[in-house]
Amino acid sequence: MRARWLCSGFLAALVLAPALTGCGGVASAPAASGVGKQLTIYSSLPLQGPSGPISQQIVAGEKLALADAKGRVGSLTVSYVSLDDSNPTTGEWDPGVTAANAKAAAQDPTTIAYLGDYNSGATAVSLPLINAAGILQVSPSSPYIGLTSSFDAGQDEPERFYPTAKQTFGRLAPGDSVQGATQVALMRSLKVKRLYVIADQDPFDEPLAQIVAGDARVAGISVAGEDTITVASAGGSFEGEVSKVAESGTQAVFFSGVPTVGAAQLFRRLHAADRSLSLLGSSSMVNQLFTSRLGPAQSVTFLGTPTLALSSYPRTSRTVMDEYRRDFKGAGGPYVLYGYETMSVVLEAIRAAGSHGDERAAVIDRFLATHNRNSVLGSYSIRPNGETTLSRYGIDRVVGGNAVFWREFGG
């Protein structure tokens, strides 16, 4: 019955809009004021390029959750607008487009929540704008620690992301601290005693490298060296870096950075110099632009991932995946569940706010009060700083140029 209703036109009403442009400051209704009986939830994700397939699954999950609620919470009607934050030329997320998306949502007086972003750098752009408008922002991803904590974060973080000095953001995927612990658990399983840590010159990747190095030392793993390099472009030989790694006598290299062609070249060079090295990468490296270019190095590459095998999620997730296969004609993966829960927890916050469900401040409060919520991702709570208590994390291996789930840690 739900499938017939869904296909009767409701999905068509869930707008997949192009990136909206905007300029000037953000004007919005005060956070405590009601936005009316017609509410709008915005989503902003990179729908093109290497991250496009993942983002499209997240959007599909968000649509399914709203469709399951029949587009309503009590007497309130909820609309959905999906925006693309990618550059149409490069396919990568774009700061200007991201800012335009956030301004469009902030300036819409019916906006009750903003779902995004996928990339931590994009959230760093959108969050101050969404926070200034007093709107709830929930990300299915964005693991950067500085968005929620000052530990190993950048200067004035997380305060600089919150111009109102009020918490309005939360994420569902485990953040950098959980990934750091997982990377060390992986090292133990590989019997690594000596580690070399390399970070790309990206402000949202360097802190994870520091976390991993610190956690490794606590675990009794010797850190043979720490370095920061640039892998922005192809063509580099990385001879100096490869030599330093070889001379250190390390058993494994952990790299946190941008998944460029240059990063793949670094991994290939390291493997060619020492085929016994285990090559560990951050979750940002789970990108086909990187994995498809690893060549022989893929056999020793291990990449962090917040997604698990579908069989690891609660039984309720199976219904969602069945709906996805039926309505979107594809197999889908765990990111469908992340999209579904991102929308679902926001709808629940609106419901829990009762007669104040059309008030932005009330919805934020109810979201931050999420406690022991049973969801398709598992049971979790939201901490006061917006961090999820979900703590299971995965490791992918690279097979045939693709990242494939291998093993789960934590819990």
C-alpha cells in the first residue's frame, strides 16, 4: 500500500532543486518564532562527481523517511528540497555553492532543519550561516572533530562555527575520535609495533593524523615519524617522503588527506619501496578517484569507513533497504540508512516538540535531547555538543579498484 501511495506522485513533490545562488547577509525569522504550518527541510550534498553515488543514496534515504511519514508531522506539512553543493565542472563540493545553499535555506522563513553536509569542509562553510539563522543542522557525515569539540581542533573551534553561541548542530556518523580509536585497533590486529603518520596539508584532515598518532602512543605503538605534505596534484615522485618512511623502519603508514590522484601515487610509491608496509587511510580516502588508481598497492591498503555491512544493522533496516530497492531500482548501501535516519530524527524532534513543532528553537532542543533512540543505525543518543554515541566503525579493503567492507571495530 505504501509503495502505491509513494509512486502516486509524492516523490515527485520532493523537490530535487539545482544549487541556488544568493548574496548578502542571512535574514531569517528569530529562532524562537513559529515558521507556520508549512515546514521545509533542506538537504545539501555533492550530487555529482566521485561522491555523487553516496550522496544520491543519502538523498534517497531522506526521501523514503519523509514518504513513510506521508509528508506530515501531526498538523504540520513538511516539504523537502535537495540541493547540490558540487561544482558542475569538477564534481567536487564547492565552497561558493555550499554557501549559496545555506543562505537559501536560512532565508526561507519556512525552514525548520538543514541536512548536511557530506564533507567536513562544507559543514565549516554552511554551519555559521545556518547557526546564525537559529536552524537545526544535522549531518549524516562530516566527521571533523572541530565541529563539536576543541580537542585536537583548530584555533577558536568549535566556537567559530557558532556565531549565536548556541549549539544547533549534530552528526550521526561517528567522528574523528572514533575513527582514531578504530585505526589503532586495526594496527593491533595487524600486529603493528611501529607507525609512520602522514597528513595532507588540509585543515580538516591534519587533526585526525594527530589523534591517530596520540592514540597509537597510548596503545604502546611507537610513532617513528610524523609529517605533513601536499598531494594536491599528480606528477610528484614523493622520493624524499618515501625515503624517510623507509629509513624509519616502520611497519605501517597512516595517511589522512584528500583522495587525489597524487595521494594514490604516494601509496604506490610507498608500496614499491617496501611491499611489507601496511598502508592505512582515513575515511576521506574512500573515493574511487583514489582507490581506482592504487594498482598493486591496493592489496595492502586499509581505509576507515563509518559504514558497516548491511547485516550489522538492526532488523528494521531491512524494510528500508527493501523500500529503496523497490522505489529506486537499485541495491543501495548503508548510506541509504544514514539518509533515512537523518530525516527521521529531525521529524521525531518536530513531533517531540508538540505544539511548538513549528518553532526552530524547540526543535533544536528536542533533537539535542535525543536519548537511547532506536533507529535503523542502532540505538544512540546525541551528546550536548551534537556528537553521536554511535561507536561502531568499519575498515574497507580495496578490491578491483573499489573500497569493499572488510571488518568492524568498536561498539
